[in-house]
Amino acid sequence: MTTPTKQSLAGRIVATIRNTWRSLTSMKTALVLLFLLAIAAIPGALLPQRDISQFNTNEYINKHGTLGQIMDKLQLFDVFKSVWFTSIYVLLFVSLVGCVAPRIVEHFQALRTPPVATPRNLGRLPRHTVRETDEAPDQAAATILKNLRGWRKISRDGGAGEPAGTVTVSAEKGYLREAGNLVFHASLLGVLLSIAIGHQFGYEGSRIVIQGDGGFCNSPSNYDTFRAGPLVDGTGLTPFCLRADQVQATFLPNAQPDMFRTKASYLDKESISSDAWKQYEIEVNKPLRMDGVRVYMTGHGYAGTFTVTYPNGQTRTQTMQFAPQDKVYFLSSGALRFDPPGGMYGTEDERRTKQIGIEGLLAPTKQLDGTLLTSKFPAANDPAVAIDIYQGDTGLDTGKPQNIFSLSRDQIDSGRLVKKARVNLDAGQSTTLEDGTQVRFDGVKNFAALQVSRDPAQMWILAFAIGMLGGLIVSLTVKRRRVFARLTPRADGGTVVEIAGLARTDLAGWNEDFDALADRVVGSTARPEPAREPDVERAK
């Protein structure tokens, strides 16, 4: 007995690498990785992400204590930059490349290879029929080749053991199915690559723009939130400036939104040097496009305007957006902070204790249940506010980030910010604090929530997505077929044509059109083979 040869260490390493590569580049592995990628993206949609809102992320971590810290170490708040998400993404890309590239080579080789030879026993194929024709085998073969339009076909002389003069025909069609399959997977690769490129070189910023304010220019510091790709340092952004001249919101009688529109003025790269402002109406699904940047209107709301008049007659006016709490009637909440005029108080510490904080609700169309303020319609038909007025240290000078929609609970709980009044005010009404400071609600202004995006690979993603759809349609609709024919001469002249078909993609086999195909390709002189006596020897 022969003893098996022991494989060397190098041979085992090579075999392990080869088997690992085969497993990684299999279609089964690619599908598993695609499923894992979809699962891995779920935390990014459900949890706050640090690159979108650092404040919300920190608030979530602090609220959940140890669990929040563990989640942070697992990079659940930086999902799309995490090691595990990137690893799945890269492995999926490598798997698809390793799977698709060899198949493309094989497909081109198959296109250059003649159809396979006719099997010896055609009766074993799923579809089989026999016809007779008065033409000679060569002529009948030429007729079949002529009638198989759109097929890849070839005729050959019969092989050994065949009767003299026998001719065979092989034909195939449906190669477009595999081409569509390859286009689908190659386009999927293109989508993944385009998304990766767009992530590296793109950026996205959001900004609340209040009607009639000065607007903003394209700089990371001018956005409420800004998210940029690793290769974007914020210094080479597309130059433009934009302001909201008028923000319009119309609603149906049942309070459903009808149209949001921002009549904007902007300066692009060409007009920014000459200060020649251009006009454009930004609507939902109608962004402003300029130099690869798109400006979308993603939302609408109201900003309250308040004026604080100090005992010495000096005034401070401020407009601040309120965050909608009720998405139907736009009852909104917000906060404002006012710093006293310089020189009004003797020391800096005294001045800091005289800051004014306003916090409460804004109703675009007021409805009162006693003193409880609600909104009965989303349009600003009768605006009113229900506010708490505080005096003290609002935290403006602490250097800590402030929530623009609420006052600091720490300042209130510690007594550094003291509530002085709780009032309901209509537009134009005011209230006076015990020290003579007056707070007036001036009214509301519309604001637009704008999103600025730049994705240099967007058009490539669209092109590859169309390619995926087209490839999928082709691969699902085109059917692979093979037809074989053996043309055997009869002793009394003419030819017996034995035809068989093979469906390479249909689990149920070829449809009933096979017999019609057989009649068509053989020609008008064909007729079914006459009935014959049973072959006793064959039966045995």
C-alpha cells in the first residue's frame, strides 16, 4: 500500500490561501456580505451619529451612562466610519470583484467558442421530435441554419459510427442573459465604488435660514451641522452665498401642507466677485444647483422675534427659530438669551446676573384652553407665545455649547437663572418685570431648513443604478436555449431530421413552442415522421 505524501508547510499555506480566496469570491459569500452590510447600517439610522450632531450624541451617551459608553467604544455613533462597517464594505467589494471578473473573462471566451457538438442520443434530452424532408442532409442543414435567425449555430459532419452523409447542427441563444447578469453585478460594483468616492470627496451641511436675515456663505463654520468626507478639509468648498428673501408655506383647509417655497437670492462662482445677486425659487424636490452643489429645502417653521427694553431705555431685538413639536399644527418650542448692553452695570459679575432668558411655546394660530396655549392651524394667522422669562446667568459667557431650543437646566436648578414671569403674549404685546425690564413679542418670521450637498459621484451612481436595473431585467427575461439536429439520409432519398431542445434556465423545461420551432426551422417541405412498427430489438 502506498503511503500518502505529506504536504509541505508552504503547500498547506498556499492551499489555505487558495481555498479562502475561493470562498470569499463565491456568489454565496457576496450575498451574505451584502446582507450583513444592510444589517450593519441599521444602527446608523436608529442612533445619533457624531458627524451629524455632536450635541445629540453626547446627550445620548450621558443619558444611558455605562451602556452609552460601551456603545461609543463599539463605534455605534460613528457607524459609517467604523472599522467593522468599513471591513464589511471592503470585503463585499473584493468579493464582487473576484466573483465578477473571472465570469466576464469566461463569458467572452464562451462568445468566441462554437456551440457544443450534438449529443449522440438526442432522445434523452427533455424536448425531442422527428421530422422528414425531401431535401438532402446538406440542403436541410443549410435550411435549418438559415431559419435559426439570432442563434449562434454551426453544422458539422457526422462523427464516427454515423451513417454516411449524416450532418449535425448545434445552435444556442440567450447569451444576453449572462451578459445582463454580469452588467448587473458590474454595475453593483460601480455603485459601491461611486458611493465610496462620494463619501471621500463629498460634504453635506444643514442651515436654518430665517426670512429677511443676511443669509450665509459656503463655509463649514456657517452651518448648523456640517459633515465632510475624509479628503475634504473645508478650505476648497464651492464658493457661493445665499439668503432667503421670502419663505412661503401654504396649507390646505384640513391643515395638510400644500407647498413650501423659498424665494432665494444667491451668488455663485461667476457672480460672487461682481456682487450680482441671482434669484431662484427653491421648492421641495426642486433644488438650486450650481457648480456641483445642490441646495434643498428640507423643512419649514417659524422664528419668534422678541425685543427686550432695559430700564435705561436701551433695547435688544433677537429673532430665533423655534423647533416644531407638533408636525401638523406647528406648535413649536424654543429659547432666546439676551445679554445686557455694555456699561449698563458696574461690574462684569453684576452684568452677568442681569441676562434675560426666554423659553416657551409658539403657536402660529393660537387656541387657548384657559391659559393653556395650543395651535389650531399651521399657518401664521394669529401667532402667540406662552413663555417663561428668566433673569440671571444664562450661561452665555461659560464657553460651553448651548442648546438653542431650551435654557440650561443646570443654570436653573442651581439658582443662577431665576424665573421672573410666565405669560401668554400675542404679537405686539409685552410684559414688564419687577425691575422695569420690558419683554415684547414682536411676531413671527418664516424660516427654511436648507441642506447643502455635494457628491461628485452622484451622476455615476445614477448611471450604475440604471445599469443594475437594465441588467436585472435582461437576466430575468432572456432565456437560454440549445437546439440540436441530426440529419440522416434515407435510403429512398430525403432526410430524417431528429431535433432536440434543451432549456438551460427554465426549471420546468421548454415551453410548448418547441414543436412550432421544429416545424419552422426544418422548412415547408418537412413533415412528421410516419408511424413505424415497434423496434423489437430496441424494446428488449
